[in-house]
Amino acid sequence: MGRIAESAGEKARKPGHGAGRDVVVIGAGVAGTSVVLHLVRALLDSERPPVRSVRLVDPHPAGWGLAFGDTDPLLLCNTAVEINSLLADRPGDFVDYLRERGWTGGEKDCVARARMAEYGHDRYAWAREQAAARGVAVDQVHGTAESVHVGGADGAQRVRLADGRELRADEVVVCTGVHRPRIPDGFAVFEGHPHYLDSPYPADRIRRLPPDSRVLVLGSHLSAVDAALLLCRDGHRTTLTSPSGLLPPARVSLSMAVRDFPPLERISLLDPDDPLLEERLTRCVVESVRLLDRRPLRLQTSRAADPVRRLREETKLVEEGACSWADVMVPLIETVIALAPSLRPARRRALMARFSWFTGRYATAMTVVNARRLLACFESGALRMADSYPSGVSFARGVWRVERPDGHVDCFDYVVNATGYHPPVLHWDREGSALHLGDPPARATAVDHLEGDLRVRRAGGAAPERVWVVGVGTHVRIPFANHLRNVVRQARQVARELSGAEIPV
């Protein structure tokens, strides 16, 4: 922690006097932990900190959110260590943390997700200790926040927890991640069924399955890859199925740009109302890839119809250094994030749909380490890819009967849903006095818009509440809301505002 201490102006300071505002941060994953870390660092540079307490609300320890909080060593981060810092102004902080603990890998390598959770918890502990020395109390409240009641008689917000407790706060930052699994077609009636896992996480759920089970995994993207690897490792006979029938392509990792890309810089100058916006954006992307490799994109990817053959060919391209598109992904993601707020919501959705072939498939490519592991599972016969999605499903006498469109029936012992999660949505109750974080009450109104200050408003044009959103919940404003570099920039932005002497109205 030496470097963090130095950059935060670590030196002898007078303790605080106990006066100031109370802040509640909801969610202790990477977003919430980053908010706390940025806020404490900003307060360390205040002569008299305007904040007297910061409470982090989550049932899990700080840093151990759903995205990274799994101890199974088989589960890897999909991003390079060089872009996993929780500090916006210290991009190498995660690498420094790993090096201090003897790690010798490369900066574009991916590590086990638990290392990221351990890093977040370590930085939170540091922030708590440093804040205490300034008279600022940083603590975690173990529980699940259900709602935020805004603007009470005293102007304060009140965070209500599932167990009935209530926390008073002058300001609230909502950093809840994804928690509600999507429901695959045909399986809604099986929610809660003992032979149906609504998610592969935490991995301990899969480890508890009886030996040598026949398992159907619904999905074929990154969560499904995790599920397949866990199941095959534990000796289960596994089948993947999805409507698309496509596996993610391979790459080394999602990593920092290796150079500047002038064609991408032109995107910020494009007219959001230009009817040719999609075509102009495509040209910028293609020109950027060609700055790295003159070969056309079709020669940097596979067009094989069979998904396993396609993965094998694309893995070989990675190993030969012949897929330069991967080095464009981070700057492209961040350019699209910057462009999105200038687009009307309908246009933004249309643009993302138009580019789903690239941003949707290639932004979520799997690390080549997992690609090799997955190919080994296919080659051993432990894993297979179904050639169609189920047209019907039933369960009787301890067995799933899954019917294909051609009428053939396959039997399985368990089904694992790996189709992903719904993004979190905040809802106003009908009186407009409380924000609900989970299931909305009757006649609730979804928060479907955020301004650049990331503060919640009751309606467009209304005054901002003293409630901010950071992380995945900002998907109503931008695409790729879970992109970590963007999340920590949001955390820094909100922390700077909270650390000010006064909050703008």
C-alpha cells in the first residue's frame, strides 16, 4: 500500500472533529469498493473532511461481489490484470498488488477471479484504516438494502434493509450489480426446482452435484463456458445448448490499447442524427484494425459453421498472433461509451443491435486459456454442443426429458441456466418517495434515464436527488456499463462530488 499512501498525500494530519455528512454506499463489489476507496483518498486531502462516516452495505465482504467473489481457481477474470485497477488515476494498482505478493505473470495475463476479490478487500481495509486516522468512520453493514427513501423531513435519505433495519444518510450511492438470472425459454415453470440451477454461481453449487451426472447447460457465452469447465472438471457429462449455437471467440484477454487509433477518435465528431452513422462507425472500426494488421477481418476470424471447429480455428489464430481486432476492443468500447449519451435511447439501442455482430460477440470473447480448456473438454468427449435449442422440456421420475425440434428426446439429470442476468433497474414507488432496488411495488415507475452527474431524478428535468448510481446500474445511460475502467472513473467522479464541502443542488 506504500504507493497508494504516497499518492493520497499520506502524512501526519489532525483527526477530524466528528462533524460532517453521512454517506451510505449500497453494494460492496468492485463498484462500491472503488467508490469507498476514491472517497477516502479524496478526504485524506481535505483539511477538515466534510464527510464523517461511510457505510458500505452488502451481505458479502467488501470486494467479494458476484463478478469476482468466487474462490474456485478455475474461474478466471476475462480481463487483463493491467486494466483491473480499482483506482482511476492508478491503472497499475492491481498489478502492483499482485507483484507485492510474488506474482510473476505478464500484464496481459488473466488471473483467478478470487485474486481480484482479495485485492478489493485489501484496498477497502486500507481505506478504513486511513479514514479512521482522520476521524472518518468507514464500516460495513452486513445486510441487503431493499429501498432508499429520499428527502425526509430532515432532508436525509433512509436506506431500508431486508431485515427491517434502517440507515440514515445524507447521500447514497447505489452500486448494486446483477443478481436476477434471466429465465430461458421453456424453463419459467421450473424456477426453484431441485434439479434446476438458475445460475452456475457460486461454483460451489455445481460442485455439490452427484458424481457422473448428465447435465444440460442453457447458454453458450461466457457464463456457459464457466459452467462447462466446472462440470467437465468434476467428471460430469455435459451438453451446451443455446438459440444461437455460437461459442465466444478466443483472444489473449481484454487488455489496454497498444497504440492510439485516430479513426476511433473521429467517432466523437460524428453527427448522432446522421442516417449513415452505422456505416461511418463501421469504417472507423475497420480502419483501426487495419492500423495493426492489413489482413481483412474475415481472415482474422473463422467462418466455420460448426461451433467447435470455429473455436479451434480462432484459437489457432490467437496463438499465431493473427487476430488484431482484440487490441481495438478496449478503445472501441470506451469510444462507444463516450458517444452513447449523445444518442436518443431508441437510436442507441438500434446502434448496439446493428453492431452486435462485433461488439456483442467480440467484446465478450473468452481468454485463450479457457478456449484451450474448452477444446480439451470437447476432444475428450466430456462436452458436446447440441445442434438445436429444446422445443419442449419436462421432468418426471428424477429425469429431464428434453425434446429437440426434430422430435428426438435427450435425457439429463440436471439443468444449469447460464444465460446471464438481468441488469439492475431502480423503481420509484407511485408516490415518488422511495427507490426500490429489487422487485418493484405495484404501479412503480422505472428509472430509465441518468444525466452525466449520475444522480437519480424523479422525472426528466426534475432536480437531482442526493442519490447516485455507479456501475452496472448506469446501463440506462451507456452500453458496456460493466466495463471496469469506466466503472472506476464513475466512482472517482462521484467521490469527488461527495468529498466537496457542499453538494450541488
